[in-house]
Amino acid sequence: MNVVITPAMVGQVVISGLLAGALYSMVALGLALIFGVMRVINIAHGTILMLGAYTTFWSFQLLGVNPYLSLLVSMPLMFLLGVLLQRAFVRRVVDAPELSSLLLTFGISIALVNMAQLAFTSDLRSVEFLTGAFLLGPFAFSKSRVVSFAFAVFLTLFAFWFLQKTRLGKAIRATSQSREVAMVCGINVQRIHLYSFGIASALAGAGGSLVAVMVAIQPEMGQVYTFKSFLVIVLGGAGNYPGALLGGMLLGLVEQLSSLFLTTQVSEAVAYVLLVLVLLLRPTGLFGGRST
Amino acid sequence: MKRGFVAALVVAFVGLALYPTVATGYGIRFMLQLFMWVALAQSWNLISGLTGYVSFGHVAFFGTGAYAAGILVTTHGWHWGPASLVGGVAAVTLALIIGYPCLRLKGPYFAISMLGLNEVMRVLVSYFEGLTGGGSGLSFPAQPVSVQIYYAMALSALAVTGAAYFIITSRFGLRFMTIREDEVAAEAMGIDTARYKLYAFLLSAFVPGVVGGLSARDTGYIEPISVFPLIITITMIVMALFGGKGTIWGPVLGAATLFVFQELVWARFIYLHQFLFGAIIVVVVLLMPRGILGILQQRYHLPRTI
Amino acid sequence: MQAGLILEVSDVTKRFGGVTAVNRCSLSLTPGKIYGLIGPNGSGKTTLFNCITGLERRDQGEVRFKGERIDGLKPYQVARRGIGRTFQIIRIFPELTALENLLVVTQGPFEAARRRAEELLRFVTLDRLRNEYAGNLSYGQQKLLEFVRVLMTDPELILLDEPAAGVNPTLLNELLAAITQLRDQGKTILIVEHDMKVVMGLCETVFVLDYGEKIAEGPPGVIQTDERVIEAYFGR
């Protein structure tokens, strides 16, 4: 490549990476919750994100609701969907080998995607809301990215506060460490599973609402977010919730940096190689998680 | 009972061998694809049904074979037969490269590592445009070879099912199964599980590679997204599960049943195709994870060789 | 290193994070005897077994089998050298038949292996269940199956992890008789056990572990009255 890379460019890319990373962290936290508490690999996670994005789109389109305000709609809605899915299907594969949960969530995923295709058509949608960029010295950041970043950080911090300080949050953490001990301590593990899946779905839905303003919305958009969430969890370590945070930022950084030197397509392959390398060299994650 | 079964098998073979003489073009392509799915499901069975290491990226071998064969045919004028065999070899090479590191990972981590493999292959193929035609794909010169592909596919399905038979009824295959049953105990008993896992993985990659090459010749055109989609992996998995993974005839039964079902029923509900497939996956996973033959085996205490 | 020792564990240490499960443990086994390894729960007995058989990598120390170092070998390599073991929790292969459980661990000619498998099944009166899936056997039957599976490869050193656990008295006597028979054939056996009657009745030398350290070693009678051993079991 014959492009001269200036420090300003690197700086721009690093900050862009962090902005994107917060979003990845938030969505991946949801996946981490599901895997940590239930040992379930949820391929439908990205699909729920997609539904969150559509919620925001339709609220905006039909009712003129501010996309960021629609978080108040998409999050509870996706929470309920998550609880429903867990109650009806996922709880049956909680202790089953990973093949079952992978296939089950895949089946749910394609069924939901198909329903979205029927209901919303596959036409690309977008939410034109916050255009333009903030200019700060040599850097330019798209406004929607910055606002999404802010919301993502807020929601993630809130989620952590919830996990650390509230009774339900502690119960969730306890269950993800040891289900048997949690049961003995009187924790209603079934209900914890329900809430965890619900909260995780709410986070995915929030992710969808936040990206709705930035990317094209179509029924199959969720797949790439599922994959990236997996990558974040592997980087951060399974069952390591703060690790998911750092992992998300790392992914954002790596992605933006590699797009400086490579095409975006190949940077996806880079992401995959990163995944395999981490799995091989530090299967418990870069920041120390638990092995299964 | 066994005599009757063998007789039925012979009749079926003869019938299938003579089928192209009486069938229509559509009929031949129908059966050819059915054989392809049998071969794919059975190959998946060799690694995942027997060793319990669930491969979620198996379509990567199919696509690699398709492209390897495709490049040889279109750029170097090879005949599709040998080209497809090279496709199989290419797939095994990929399996060696990816299997050697990844098979060390435990359960869910192995599954996750395989999950992205098809995406990476798709991206790599798109990137090396000069070789593979990139996003525009590769076109094969038009040739009416359906009947020959039919026999080639049938042979592939036969070969891998035969391999399954010999493996499952031998000590070699028993060692594969100990990996599924209790890998730690198997190691402690002197079984080199790392080596056997790799054997199973390599064996399971060959036929998908060959069949990928054949399928490419059959459709006449390949592009990255058509030969590396996750849904092909999922389909072969669900077929093997439905019939009964870990058995010899399970994947055959599952592939044949679901393929016929798919062609006959879902073509009517074209807009609900994915939804119905998703529903079938959910039903199989929740209600019959052992598959038809698995359930029968347990209920009627049948031997493993079914 | 003394000549003639079949197993020599020298200064082996194994840590898990902050916990030292095995702490500079040393023991030596001469061939053709039955040894016992006892100690309170959590004293590191199974971890020591795992270090010997290669299931865990020791952090320090050496393990020598018939004079050759085996620490650092993979478990299957250790097994092939001639060391067999059973597990605290039974680990047979449930979806293989009893016969297949025995056949699968062998390497040599099939017919010879099959004959030996049938012989061993007869030995523990499981021969009529040879084609039954091991998962369908009762606890006691599975225990016996695991025991003879270890014998299939004719190991010189056999490590038994709590062979008496959950076993009824009749079956236990059969097992003990079998173990004695193995010793008479020249094999060396190391047993982890909690059942003191078994240990006292069967073992010629007993090692005692506490918090990963060897605190005593000697004939059962002496061990019984050793102060440190009593302290370890009944508290200070």
C-alpha cells in the first residue's frame, strides 16, 4: 500500500476502535452471561440484536420516536423475547452437550430471520437521525458513533453495577460460578436462567437499537455480531465478565487498525485467526477466564 | 432376517444402478443430490458421531473441494473426475492444517473454532481473485454429464458408508468411540486420542471435498457464498442427527428422508422454507436427539451395526 | 536411584493456583508388593496418582518407572509403558459393550485379545453380560469391569483409586482375592483407600499423606499407632 500513515490517522483509528469496541463489549456481555450461567452457546444472539434494530426502525418510522429513546422499548421487548425463548426452548438444552444448544439456537435463529423477512421484507432499511461529525482537532468522529458509544458505556456500566451490587446480580454471578452451590444457597436457578437470558437479550436488543442509526438494517444483519461476540468472549475468557469488556475494546481496536493496512474483508479473516490463536494459546482467554 | 436385509440391499443397488436409463433429467439430478447429502451426512458422522467432536465448519471442506476442482477444470483443463479427487485431497490438507491445532480444544471451544472456518474460507477465496475468480465466481464449460455425476456421487456415498461400516465394526472405530465416551479414561488406557481424533477428522474431510468438486461440475458455476454457507453444515448435521448419529445407516436414512421431504414439501412453501427448517431443527434437537436409529437401538437393543 | 525399584517418585510437587496439592512427595515401590496410600480427604492422593500417570504435569520432581523417567510423558504413553489405573469415579465406556470395553484398550492381534477379554470376563463372572452396554450394568458390575479392563494390557504396576468404594462385602472379598492373586503373579499394586480394614488387611507397606506431604511410611501396624497419622485424621 502506498498510503502514508500519519500519527493523526492512527489516532483516529484507535479512537474509532474504542468507540466501536464499547458496543461490542455490551453485546458480548450478553452472550457471556448466557454462556457463563447456562453453558449455552447462543447463535441467535445476533438475531435478537437484529430485532432490536427493527424495533427502533419501526418506532422511528411509524411514530417518530427518537432512536435513542426507543431503547426504552427495544430493551424490555427483547428481554421478554429472551425470557420466552429460554422458557420454551433453551432451558431444555442447558445441561446438554454443546451440539444441542448450538443447533437449537441456530434453528431459532433462522426461524426468526425468516419471520423478519416475511414481516419486514429484505429491503435495506436505515434510520436517518444523527448525521454529521464532531470535529476535534485533526480527528473527526461521526456523531452517531459517539452517542452510541456513550449509551453503550452507560448500559454496560449499569449492567456491571447490577451484577455487583444487586441481589439478583449476585445470584447470577454465583450461579455462573457454581450451579450446585447456588442451589444449596437457596437460589432459584431456573429463575436465574430466565433472567439471565432476558438480560442478555435486552443487551443485544440495545445493541441493535444503537447500530440502527449507523448501519443498514436487514434481517440477516445479526450474524456478524454473533460471530464478533464469540470472538470477544474467547478473547476475554469464558465466564469472565470484565474480560468481555476488555475483549470488546480489543476487538474494536484490532478491527480498525487492520482496516488501515488491509481490506475489511481480510480483517475479518484476521479476526478469525486471532480467535483460533487465542483458543490455542490461552484458551481461558487473554484476561483469564474459566475452562469449562 | 439378515439374509432378507442383504437381498433388499442388492435389489436397491441394482435399481439405483439402472435408474438413469429410465429417469428424466430432473429425476437424475434429484437422486444425484440425494447421494451427495448422504455422503455429506455420513462424513460428518465419522468425526462427530463417532468421536463426539462436533464439527461446525464442515462445509469448509465441501467448498475447498469445489474450488480446488473448479480451478483445475476451468484454468487447467482437467477432467472433473480426477479434479474432484484432488478436491478431496485439498480438503484433507485443510483438515490437517486446522485439525492439528483445533482438536486439542475441548468441547464448546472446538465447536466455536470450527464455526468461523467457513467464513474465513469464503473470505480467502474472495480475496485471491486471480486464482478463484473472486466474487464473480467460476464457470464451467457446459457439458451434459449429469448421468456420470450421478454415478460418481453414488460411488462417493457408497464409499463413505462402506468406510463407516468398516470403521464402526472394528477396533479402530471403537477407539474413535472411546474418545466420545470418556477421553480421559481412553488416554489412561493407552489410546493415543490425539492421533485418532486427527484420523477421524481427516477421513471425514475427504469425501466432502470430492463431492464438492462433483457438485461444482454439476451446477456448472460456483461462487464463494454458494459453496461456503453455514446452512450446508447445519443441514448435514441435522440429517445425521435425524437418522441417528454414531450408527452406520442413520445418516443414510436421515439424509434420504429429509432431502426428499425438503424437495417435495418445502418447494411448496418457498417463503417459509427457512422457518420450517428451523422448526425441524428444534424438533430434532429437543425431541429426538438420538435420531430414529438411535431410539430404535435403545428400545429394541439392536446391535450397533445398523 | 536404587536398582530394582519399579516406581520411584522423587520430590514431586503439584500446585493448582495458590493451593499446593502435592508437596515434595517421595516414595519408592519395590516390585511384587501391595502398597497402600492413605490420608484424609484432600490430602493429594488422587493428584499424586495423576502426576504419576501423566494426567497432570508435576511442577517439580521426577517420576521414574523401572529406572526411566516418565514424568512429562502423555498419559497414553505412560499406560503403554506398563502402568494401569482405575479411577475414583468409575470411568468405563457406557455405550460400548462390556466385551468392547476390554477389547478397545488392546493393541495386538485381535483373536488373542478377544480370548483374553473373555477369560477376564469369566474371571469376574461377567461373561454372560459380555454384549450388554456397559452403561446398563450395575455399579458393582461396572466396578469389576473397570478392574479387569486395567488387566487387559497386563501392566506391571497397577494403581487402584478407591477400589472398595461403594462395593458390597461379597464383591469386596472377590476383589481383594483378585488383588492378592495379582501380587502373587509378580505385579505391584498401589491402592488409594479410605477403608482401613482393606488397607490393614491387604497392604504390606502404607504411605500416609496429609496436605500433600508424606507424613509416614511403614507397615500397617506401625502406621496405625503413629502419632502424626492419628493427628492428621482426628485433628490437632
